[in-house]
Amino acid sequence: MITNICKTGLVIIGLVVAGTSLMGQLPASDIYLCNVKWNQKNILINKPVLLSSFNADKYNNQPYFEDYQNMYVTSGDSNNKTDIVKLNLFDREYFYLTKTEGISEFSPQLTPDKTSISVVRIEKDGITQTLWSYPLDRSNHGINMLPNLRNVGYHVWIDTKMIALFLVDSLPKLALADIEKGSVSVIQNGIGRCLKCKNGYLFFTVKGEDGRHAVKKYNIRDLSIEEVAVLPEKTEDFEVLTNGNIIFANGGKIKMLNVSTFPPQTSLVCNLEDYGIKNINRLVSERDRIVVVNLKTK
């Protein structure tokens, strides 16, 4: 549990209501940290640690590891307004990176040069969604990196100038943007919200006619697209491990797809249902740590 409260840290302009154009009413959710031990026979897990007690019974989502010790999350209030919060997993402290009236941010990431955070902003009209970067040293009030885009949903960095984007549309689009040139090119229609960049590949999902999401990888070097695996029904989010295997959640269970086999074999990583975690909708990993988001049920 995060117990030491520190709200006087870095404050950057801009907050984004995770607005009606993408998220609608924000569901109450909790974030948990699990320490795992990977070995050849099985995976051991300790009791999950609640990270979001500072914002109990409200929206807490989109965790992102800055490094092994620190992470960013999106936290919302009762008015559907969201801030970016930084958590120190060692000291169990937190502080708000954003706290501004009329605007919300979500989908936080550290920029490749490690000097700023990039976020999706929902502007004051509650509809326009833009991509901004805010310097961690507070040297300015932030920059709209792609001012011609007004429908950014999620993003992931590919390198220092290229970003992959989920563009909100009747049929969501995967686009690549060059922030130096300001150019944007669509490479896939009908994608899911989960974007990952690992080992020289951009991973994303495409929803098939049967309703299941196929995980695909885009080769950044030769621009080819290859299907990796198909996720179970009603599963959209995933994480790519350093060895290329994929983990995903089904209810309160975390499972792994071994992509070195054909077809990929599924195994159980851990079952968190005994801890009351029964509705995982996002997960991220860093070495021996897995952080999950559990949607609360009424």
C-alpha cells in the first residue's frame, strides 16, 4: 500500500478528463503490484500490493514503468477528471505530475531522452484529444507535438522521433508519426487500444470477425506485419516480455503465450482471484514485477 503522501512534488500544466470521446464514464479501479519469480518449472508470486489507496474507489489505470522503482499512472476524481501521478515503489510515495483545471491527461510515458513525459490530453471542449510532452524540470508549460492531430487515443514511442498512435475513429486506426516532420501515415485499420514496442517490433491487435483480438507485430526495419497469436475471447490487453512471450489476463488469472511454439501454447502464470482481483483489464511488466489494473465490480 502507498502510505507516504507527497503531493508537493513536480507539478506540470495540464490535466485531461479522460473524456467522453474515448473513455466515457470512468470506472472505479485499483492498481496492484505483484513480484514474480520466473524459473524453468513454475512462477512464484507474493501477495499483491495495493498501489492506488491514495485514490480509493475512483479511477486508477494505465500504469507505465519509468524504471524498476518508479511508475506513472492515470488517476481520476469523482468529476471524471484525470491526472498523471508518479509512484515510487520503493519508498511507497506518490506525487501528482499534473493538476490543472479544465484539462485532463492520460496514457503517460517517459520520452526516449528521459527528459519529459508524453501524454494524451483531452482539451477543454471535452472532445479534442492531442499529444503533448511536458518537461520534467518544469522549464516550460509543455508542447503539442502533433498540432494537426485532434483524435489521439493512445501512443507508444518507437524511437526519439517516431511514435505509434491509436487514432480514435469509427474504425480505430494505427498510425506512425514523425514528430520532427509532423507527418502521419496510417498502416492498419480496426486496431485495439493496446500498443507495445519491444525488441525492434511494434505490437498491436486487430479484432477479427469472431470478436477475438489477434496480436500482430510490425517490423520497424522492413515494414512487414506478422500475426503472432490470437487472444481469448473478450481479451484485448497484453504485455510482451523481454523473451518475446506474451502475457495477458483472463478474469483474475494471468496467462502466458509461448510464441516459440506453433501454435503458441498457453500456460497459467498466477491466479489472483483469491486476493479479490477478478477483473484485470490492463497489465504491464518490468523484470520480476507485474502491475495489474483490476476493475471494481458493484
